[in-house]
Amino acid sequence: FDKSVKLLKNLMYSFLICDILLDFVFPFISSIFISVTL
């Protein structure tokens, strides 16, 4: 049981980190893409 709780927490953390990364990285990439296409 303890292991599964740990795993669940790790999953939640990775989802959170991915979400934050997407929030930062996506605008950055899209701005680069826009500047390249223009």
C-alpha cells in the first residue's frame, strides 16, 4: 500500500512539473516559431 501511495505522489509531481514546463516552454517555442516563419 505504501509503495502505491508513493508511486501516486510521484505521478502527481511529474504531472505538475510537466504542466508547469508546458506553460513555460510552449509560449517560448511558439514565439520562436512565429519569429522564424515571419
